[in-house]
Amino acid sequence: MTAFRLVDSDHYRVRRVLKDMEKFQPIGHNILNQSRVIQIEPALIYDSVHVFALGLQALERSTTLKVANLSCDHELPWGDGSSLFNYINSVEFRGITGPIQFKEGRRTNFKLDILKLKQHSLVKVGEWGPGSGVNITDRAAFYDPGTMNVTLLVTTNLDNPFMMMRPGKNFTGNDRFYGFCVDLLHEISLLSGFDYIIEMSPEGVYGVQNPITGEWNGIVKQLMSGKADLAIGSMTINYARENVIDFTKPFMNVGISILFKVPTSQQTRLFSFMNPLAIEIWLYVLAAYVLVSITMFIVARFSPYEWHNPHPCAQESDVVENQFSLSNSFWFTIGTLMQQGSDLNPKACSTRIVGGIWWFFTLIIISSYTANLAAFLTVERMITPIDDVEDLATQTEIPYGIQASGSTMTFFRDSKIETYQKMWRFMENKKPSVFVHTYDEGVRRVLEGNYAFLMESSMLDYYVQRNCNLTQIGGLLDSKSYGIATPMGSPWRDKISLAILELQEKGVIQVLYNRWWKNTGNTCNREDNNKESKASALGVDNIGGVFVVLLCGLAFAVLIAILEFCWNAKRNAQMDRACSMHLGEGPFKQSLCAEMAEELCFAMRCRGSRQRPALKRQCSRCVPGATYVPAGLEVPHINGEWPERDE
């Protein structure tokens, strides 16, 4: 029931007047009704007398009033009557019937209060004025759930897990739908007191404005045309939509993020132990090794303190030697690099400086290598081509797209940020098209590989929770919210907003979120995968290269030993021939093979202690540097003949 009221009995001026009127004795007409509210006629009479008094008072201030005798037989006007009329016409004040103002003798400035009958009393819900018309201040009062049974038409789109449809034909009406928004709508209807019918949107989109024609499509168009009372789903609140429809308080806060396929694990290589240092660092270390070795050799040659007498007992020796030959210099640096040391100790200050700075260098390199080795060998490493939206925008190998006709599309299209403008131009010009019609289509393209999908974080979290092959890249690009949409000026907006706030304070919305995002039973277990990747045991694929290096080193050492053996056997054979010719015994007939066999038998003699007789050569002095004869060994002659060879 709707009513109009001219006098606001709760106004302080009206209450003061009523208090004075209660002192009057009623004479044939009651001023107050049974509810102790002043009636319209006495209120208008009171304001009329007040207006007349104000006009007469103004006239008296401007001139001296002369009271003339009146005749009952003649109808002559009062001389000051026109002046009094003009003063009354200019009176402006607020009476008990509201603001009072006249124009050409008629009241112009007044208003009527619009009242709605509630369960216990009349409630003011708006105002009406001759110029302003109707101004409703409480639209929700026109729909009282306690006295009315209202059924609202709710339009929506299918979006997992917000709104889903049950398979099969055994369900009708609202039973066809299930999901987060269905449960949320049920809770809101209980608090707000309305029934609802859920229907699918014919176009299947929430709505975007055509930048050329300015027309809207989808659910926004339905609400603007009055074909739906509410819209619920993953519908984003944005500025453009707020200009044509209303939104309730948000029930979920989201943002745009990047959905990408989980990068494949980096293929384990045989030489994974080299991963802690980049290839250029290994090359730099090798170059430093060569440089320091040569520097040590040169500095040791120049420094006089590195030259010493090889025979300390012979004080007058004319020969000095240097321990840092070129080969020994390389051996010194490699020994310290491998943290094993060597039997070579620098004596000069200059060589000690070279050695000290090399030790400091190796300390840092070895420590850095050791610190990273465990992480590189035990943690599963992923090849991630993009890490954030900046990486995505600067590359062109991986196409990326968004859902057409949505708030995400509006965000990129209208963005003033250079990065997002660049991404919008890329998506708009990319062939084939990178736009998709549904989230499911976008997720399918991501799983196929080489595609990134920009979507709202709530939907992204839902798909990531259910497929371990999907992951989120980077953070949120923006911040936005989901709300329930209503037509502009709908009385249900405020009531639903209050219901949403109450559900948030009670934790009901969080319970619904956990139910549909995390506790559905079909989520993938990422914790087990993380534990396996963080604590995986080392296998042959991880450190097998170390064994390969060891075997290659052993094989190389054996090869060098064989070459040394062959070279020494050849030199001994040449020495024997030279000695035979020197003694006049003719050419020595022992071949190289026989010499190698003799040397091999000597090398393979394993019985006895660590010491054994040396393999002496005839004419050891003929060829200086014979391997098996010490340098200062004197071989005595027996009757002018060389001793026989000790086999």
C-alpha cells in the first residue's frame, strides 16, 4: 500500500505547533486525528494565517496603515489591499506543510512524502514535487519479503565451477544447474526473501560494448532491456558496465593471470656435474689455469731466489737449477686447483704472490661450484620459457590469447599501459586467431602446447587444481571483483548486497569456495610431485659423466705410458747399437721388438720387495740420459769388458 503525506509529524516544527494546539479547546472540529497526527485542513489553515501575518507585518514596516470605517452597504476595496497581496505573494518560509512559496497568487514550492505500509507502520520511501517529480529513496521497500512472494528471473552463463549443468534429461527447472553460484544464490534468497528461476543467456556471453555503435550484447543487454531481474556468474564489475547496469557488493576478488602448460623437466645429461657453472666460466677457468701456469714459469725464471744449488754439499758448484720448469708449473697449478697440493713450494716473494692469488681464486671457484652442485643434481629443474607478463609480451614464438567478448578483452583493449597495448595489438593481428569463445577451449589449447591463455584468476585456480599439467605464470595483472548484476535502479541491489556482506562475515562464501575449488575429490596432488622433485636420489644420469671423465683419464694415462714405454725402448735400442759401433763390435743385432720384449719382462717383474736390480745398459755413458742407469753411477770395467746384463 502506497500513500502520500503533506505534513511530516516527526519534524520538530510540527511537534512544537502540535504541543501548542493541544492547549486549545476543540470547538466543533478536531485538530488532531485518532493517531494524534494533525489533519490536513487545520495544517493548511495554520500556514495560511501564518502567511497572512507575515505579509501584513511586511506591509506595516513599509507604510503606516490607516484603518478606515467600513460600510456594510458598499463593496469598496481596501486601499492597501493590493499592497498586502503583493507582500503575501513574496513570502517564503517553511511551514508545517513544508516549504511555502507563491507565484501569481498560487503556491508553487511544496512536496509530498511517499509512504509505504510496512508490517508495523508507514515508512517514507520517497518524495514528489511539482518540478522534480517522483524521487524514490528506498526502492527495496516496494518489495517486502514479509508480505509478498516475488519470483525473479536470473540469467547466467555456464562457467566451471560457478555455473554447471547436470547431464541428462531427467532434470528440469533450477535442478538442471549446480555449482558455486547456485549455492550462493540459494543462501542469498533465504536472507533476502525471494524465489528465482535460472535461465541460460541466449548469446552465452556476459556482455561487451561495441566501440563503434555503443550497443551492448549478452547478459548486459538482457538487464538493460528488462528481460532479466538478476545476473550471476563470473561477471566482472567494471566501469563500462556500471554505467548501464547496477552491481551488488562483490562476492569474490580476482585478477587476470597467465595459464600455461607445466614446463617439461630438463633432460638429464651425462655431464650434469658441469651444470653448476656456465660453459663460459669453465672456459675462463681453463684460460686462467694456462695463464697462471705460464706466469709462474716466467716469474720463477726471473726471480733469483728460485735458483738453487742442486748439490748443497758442493759449495763451489757452477750449476744451479729451478724447480719451476714449464711442466712443473702446470703441475703446481692443477694440484692446487684440485685441492690436492704438490711437492713444489714457491720460495721467492714474487712466486708466492702468484701462488697465493691462485689459491684465493680456486677457493672461490671451488666453493661456488660445491654450493650449487647439490641443487643442480638433486632438484628437478624445469625449462620455463616465460616467467611473467613482460617475458610474454617481448617474445613472439609463443602465441597468447583471451576470451572474446569479456571483461579481460575490454581490459587489454582499453588499457593505457604500453605493455598491454602491445599485447592487444599482437592478439588482434595474430593469424590464426588467438581468441577463444569459452574457457574450456582456451584450456584445451594450452594443453596442446605452445599457447598461453590470459584468464581471471578464479577460473585459472580451478583448472590448475584439477590438472597437474597446468600452472600459473607470474602474478596478477590487475585487481577486479565479481558481483551480482541488476538492472539500473533495481530495489534488490541493496538487499542482496547486505546478504552478501552477512555471508562473508559468517564465512559461508569461503566454505562454498573450498567446496567447489579444493574439496571436490578430483584435484591433483601437487605436494607429492614437489617432494619427489626436491628429494630425488642421484642416478647414473646425474653423475655418470664423472665416471666417464675418470675412465677417459685412466685411458689417457695408459696411452701415455705405452708411448713412453715405446719411446724408451726405441732409445735403448739406438743406444745399444751406438755402443756396439763405438767398441768396434759391429752393428748390434737386437731388434726393436726384442728390446721391447726385454723391457716388458723387466717391467712385469712383480715378485720380491719394492726394490729390484736396475736394468743396466752397456755403454751407459755413450748415450747421456739412459733411463735405467743413475746419472752419477760409475760402472767398473772387468778386464776391460763391460759387465754382463743382469736379467
